[in-house]
Amino acid sequence: MTGTEPVDTDVADDDALYVLTAVLLTPAQFPSLLGDDYPEACAALGLEPYAEGYGLVLGQDGQGARWTVVVDDVSLVAVAIASWDCGMEYDLSPDERSVVVALPGWPVALAVAAPHVPAPHDPETGPGEPPPLTPPDPAEWGPAQRRLGADAVALQWAAWRDQLGDDAFAGSAGAGGGPAPAGVTGEGDASGASEKPGPADERAPGEGASAQKPPQPPSGRTPDEEQTPDDQRAPGEQRTDGPRATGADGEAQGPLQRVLAELHGYLEEPPPPGRVRSGFAPGGARTLRADGPGWSVVARTDDIAFVLLDEMPREVLPIGRGPQLPSLLAALDAMAIRPA
């Protein structure tokens, strides 16, 4: 990108790395597509789960090859991300001594590229070397896509929540009340990356530089327009492009009860670091993100919860607040890891 200074690393025969973006990999903040928790995310990159965490610097070498440089200077990467998110210039140039390893490829999808070098491509790897990192295929559905879907719901909480009125949960039972139908759909990549502003990035000057793009309905319609008379899907019919909110019929009630039971289990036996994370929410509330085997939860401590399941592709199941959900969310928030 224009103005991007090369950083000397060990990648590509000491070729310079043109930095495009950076991502934090810490117990409180990591690309959820890599795993359900911090140790799992580290293992996906062949790293030890050190408590201090890492910074992931993504860029291209002089031949245009994609590289992910792992550094242990977390503070430097955090300052760079915060600056870019505020629309400010920041020259991220990690010291060579802070480089832990250089990995081929990118673990997250980027829509930017360095200028004056060939188009982004994976470098060639030799026998015994790890294959290039690649982001998950958005056309498929699995644990990575499920976690990304939960991140997308968290980013557009108001749009998803507005599809459900308070009366939608009337008469429901269970730990938090029962889900009710809604027709919003959404998709997006919430990788946690923050891209450097530049000509290849079409954000307006001064606009935050986060690569976490709010999910939009696959049809291009706004959430309020997502259901129209022209939409001929039968009730309960699945879309093939993005997650959608839906009612909890008999098929979903069992899995939802299992998720609630496993969340209660986290209070009795703490899960690995990063399984439960707490972030800012308006009005003094907190946004909770929790993951487990086959499921992801996003919730507001002052409101309801949404659940995504591996076994129900692209379905987003809301759980009403009810009499027990508030205390469960409060207890989870008390044990959750928070960004420094």
C-alpha cells in the first residue's frame, strides 16, 4: 500500500515484508476462526499458548507472496491496531528480535494488497514444511464458519435483536425462555484484523480501519427488508449463504438445552482460556462470546442470547431472557477474560 514501509524479516530469503494488517492472538482476543479457545487457536498455528500472547503481522514479500509473521511484542501490535481503527497512520515495524516465526499464507481473508508487487499468492513450500495458512471457505459450514457467524451476530447485535419482540418469548420454558422465529440473515468475516488505511482500502478518510465488516443479508437487502412478499422460502427452509435467525422447534430444543448445560458446567469447571470472553456493550452491559464443542453463543448481559450449532448450518437460535438466563450470564461475565 502507498506509504507502506518494508519490514526486514526472515521471510522469502530476507526479502522485505510489506505490512497490510495485524491481528492480536491473546487469551482475551484472537481470531475465532482458529479455534474455540486460546490454546486451540495457538495450536492451529503451531504456537505455544503463552499467557502474554502474540501479534500476527500479515503482509506480502517482494514477490507478492502472503506471509504471517508472528511477533511477541503484543503492545506494539495493539497500538498499531488501535491507531488504524481510529483512521490514523502507524508504521508497524516490529524489531527483528521480536519475530517468533514466519508462516506462509494468511489465516484470515484480506481484501487489500501491497502496491507495486505481484498480486497476493501463497508461497511455495518444500517437503516437510507446513502448508500455507488459508481462511475457511465461506461456502461451507463447520466450526470455523460457526464461530465467524457468532462474531457477525455480535457485531450487528441491534439488527438481529430488532427482529424479535419481547412477546416473541411469551410462554416459553427452559433456562432462558424459548426462541421464536425471525427472518434476518447475515454473513461476514469477523477476523479481529485491523487493516492499514490506504488507496486499496475504500473506507472514507477518518473511518475506523477495522476489518471486522458488519454482516449484511446475503440478498443485499437490509435486515428489515429481508422478508418480503417476494420471498418464497417455506417456513424453516434453510438458506445456503449466511446465518439466519430461526425459531426453536423440537429439533432445536435438545441442542439448546445441551448448550445451556455446558455453559453451567463452565461455572463448575473453568474451561480453557478464551472459551468465554467479555467485551464492551452500550448502557453498561457486556457482550459475551462463548464457544464449546459444536456450538457458539453470543449474548448481552442485559438481554438475550443467540446460539449457533454445527449440526444446524446457518441457523441462529435465540434464547429468551427468562428467570434463569440473567444469573447465568452474570456468572459467565464474572469469570470471562476481558481485553486489557
